[in-house]
Amino acid sequence: MSLIRVDFYLVSSNDLQARWLLACRLLEKAYLRNHQVFVYCNNQQEAENLDELLWTFKDNSFIPHNLQGEGPEPPPPIQIGYREEPRGFNDILLNLANDIPTFYTRFRRIIEVIANEEAAKELGRKHYREYRSQQHQLQTHEV
């Protein structure tokens, strides 16, 4: 098993939207560094909300992205999904879902964004323990 890097970004703001805005900033940074990112959400509504937010979170930013199963082939470097394993993506997984997807081991890097509320923190701790039990390289960033 190759070493997978897992980065936990802990949101300090109590604003519920802060987690999603940080996800957008991380996606922009990854795109500008020529990475491909698959974003895994809990459901269709979250995926669609993130899709819309990526168009509006910053006036002067353009991040090529699409919802899984929509858009051009080959897909843009950022793809947002919620149920199915992505095709052709194995660089970065941005996991915004409550569960760690079973296909996470195909990625070189995992990003988890943890909101500043107790249920989210507990879920983040659970994910941390799971990744640690698999001996992945863990990093924590307070934002």
C-alpha cells in the first residue's frame, strides 16, 4: 500500500458557510497547481450547492468543474459527485461527506474540511482515527 497524505483543515469560524467557502479556496488552489480533484459530497443537493458556489464565491476566479455525469469528455479538472466512484480521477479527493468513500485508496491525497461545530468535529475525529489505523500520513491545519 502506498503512503496516502491526508490533510485535515479545521475551520475556526462559526459561520456555517465557512466550510464550503474554504472548500472552494482549496479547489482553486489545487486547480492553479494543475491538480485533478474529485469532490465527494453526501448527496445531490450538497453537490449542486457546491457547483453553484464555485461560480460565485469569488468575482475574479474561474475554476473549471462539473457535476459527475454531466459536462464534457474528458471532464474538467474538478468533478463533484455524491454516489458513484469517479472515472479517471486519482490525484486528490476532497471528502465533504460524512463517510469515507470506499474508493479513497486510489487517490494520492485526501482533504477533509471540518466545520467548527461539535458533531462535525466528532465525525472528523472518527475519520482521523480511521486514516491513522491505515497508517496514512496525517496533517492538520487550523484555518
